[in-house]
Amino acid sequence: MYEVEAKNKNGKLLIIFGPPAVGKTSVGKVLESRSNFKLFHNHMVMDSIMHLFGVGTLSEDKLSRIIRENVIKEAAEAGMNLIFTYVWNFAKEKGKTNIDFYKNIYESTGGEVIFIELVAPLSVRAERANNPMRNVEKKYAPNRDRVLALEDSLNFTSPNPFFYSNYTKIDTENKTLEAIAEIILSIIR
């Protein structure tokens, strides 16, 4: 295994979360191109595991957790600035447990964790989910029907007040990717 030399003594973990089709990966790509952050979007892990073991299986849950934890740990130890995207179901404690774990990994190396929540109305997200380019890079990304169904079965509404400081909520409905990225860049600098 190759050693990665830390570019920053203490890296930053930017957690971008929100419901499916809100723009997490798209915003992450713009941020990656305009900063020294690397994008680790959720489908980088999920699609390969889902291909092998199916959607919603115990293997998917177990392996995705192991891979995410290890990638985030390596990035933190390398002092890497990392963007991590996440669909957070607030109805289950599992989401907060996962995020607490990732947060603790970065903070244990002296790093900083920044939370960005992206939101948009369901009608906007359903329309975005129909974009055929969405499945080019993310084979198992929810389509329009799945986005609508998930809205009824999961809770994407974050608590107010939010669990952590260093948190910003951004409505993506009427903003370009560049405008959203500019807001986030002003926060992470």
C-alpha cells in the first residue's frame, strides 16, 4: 500500500447530506473542481456492493459501513480534505450513529467536520431523478418513482436545532450548482 503524504496537518470532512436527488453529488463535483477537497460520494461504495449483493441486504449494510469507515479513516489520517455525501434517514438512530463515528474519526486527528444539508421540494427532486445522466455514474440512484416512494417511508427532515454546530442548510430549488458551491466554499475556507 502506498503512503499518502498529508497536504494539510488536519483535514476537513465536509458532510453533505439530504434526500435523494437533491444535488449532493453534483454539488460535490463542483466543489472538488474548485477546491482541494476530494469527493467520496455514497454511490462510489453503494453501487458496487448493490451489484454484488442486492439492494437492502444485510451484506450491503455491513460492507458499506466497513468500506466507508475505512476510507474516511485513511483520509483523516492523511490530513485529506474530504467531501462525503449521505442520505440521512432521521427516523432511525443508525444514521446519527454512523455520522457520529465519521465525525469522531476526523476530530480524533485534529480535523474539522462541517455539515451542509441540501433541501428541495419533493416535486423538484422527483424531476431531477428523471435525468438520464443521473444513472450514468450512479447505477442504483433512485428514479422518480423510487424518490416519491422513499418520501413516504423515510424521514429526511432534520431536527431543529440540529445535532451539531458548524451546520448550514441550503435550499437548492432555485440555485445553480455554482451558486450552491460558492456558498459552501465561503464556509469551508
